[in-house]
Amino acid sequence: MVYHSLQLVAFTVLAILIMRLKLFLTPHMCIMASLVCSRQLFGWIGEKFRHQAVVFGVMAMMAIQGVANLQAQWAIIGEFSNLPQEELLDWIQENTRPDAVFAGAMPTMASVKLSTGRPIKLYILSPFNVPIKVIFKSIVPHRERTKLVYSMYSRMSGETVKRNLMKLGVDFFILEDSWCTRRTRPGCSMPEIWDIENPDNVGKIPFCTHMSRNSRPYFSTIFSNDIYKVLKVPKDLR
């Protein structure tokens, strides 16, 4: 009992600090709440009938709030719209082979995989930094593969970035300028993060900046809109 009480406190603290971790709190809280049915712990309420009445009363109060919560959720009517991404996905469906391999930023790759079924070259990292396999065939370790994909947003040379993508067997790279320029705080933009990995390249213009202006001579741009640019990866180093 003491152990579970302390564990409940710990899960409560985690849920307060990180909202998504309430997934640990909720089931444990339900387990602890069920103890109200224990005669051993709550026999002081009185005879069995009175105890049962209290239990049903607690459940009834919980049901009232529960129904209110459900009605509030059911009343939410929303619609998600991302026209640039819809244009990208439609173009992929209509203009690329089913086995064409894509690479790019993790959120976009999830949409590409889900909506078009095209294979992607990336491993997603969970909140606990545990790699979750999205795909598959390369002998390159998953962390190294992720670094190779995101080298597009580093300050490496064009030859190096092209070689990295060719090494993974990528056919198309989806470039997003926001991943190159977005900066939540000093030192947190993608090129600045790469500066820690490649201190010798500090001060150089990020390769993604060059690509947003002109993808030649390393790649060829075959689709673009306000958000996305699809770069075709060559099959050789010429």
C-alpha cells in the first residue's frame, strides 16, 4: 500500500511536469481509487450496506463529470487543412514510383509514409531517445542514418551531403526552409546544432540555404510550392 501510494505521488509529479506522462498516472490512479471498495480499509464507514452506498455515490459523482467531459469532447468540430502538404502528397502519388525512396524531416516523412505508402529513410526518436524503426534495408546504424539524412541542414559541402543521401539509396529529398531557418532560442537552429558535431564548419553558410536558392549542381528541383521543395538525388557522383 505504501509503495503504490508513493508510486502514485511520483506519477502525479511526472504528469504535472510533462502532460503527456499522465498516461502513467491515469491507470494507477484508477487502481488506487478502486480501494474505496475495500472493507479492510474503509470498514470504518459503517455496515456493509452503508459502505456500498458510499461507493455507488462516489461512482455516480464521477459519472456526472465523466458524461460532461464526453459531451464537451463530442461537441468539438474541427478541420485540419495543410494545402501545401496536400499538394506535395498528391504530386508524390501521381509522379513517383511506388518504390521511390524519400528522405526528409521526420514529421513530413510520417505523412509521406502514411498517405502515399512510399518507403522512407529515417528512424524516429521517441521522447526517451529510443529509436523506433520506420524502415528497414540499410546496413547503416539507425542513429548514423538519421544524421546522414539531416546533413542537408548542416554546413557540410554539397558533395558530402549528396554522397550521404546516395549512400542511403534515397531517390528524393523533401526540403523545408523552416527546418533551416527555424530558431526557438540561440543555438537551437538545425545548423547551429550541427556546429557542435562539425566545429570545423562553423561560420559557413548552411547547405540548405544554398538549396533553397538553387539546387544545382548537386540536385535537381522537380517540385516546389511555398513550403516544400522536392530534390531529385542523382544515382552517381557526376
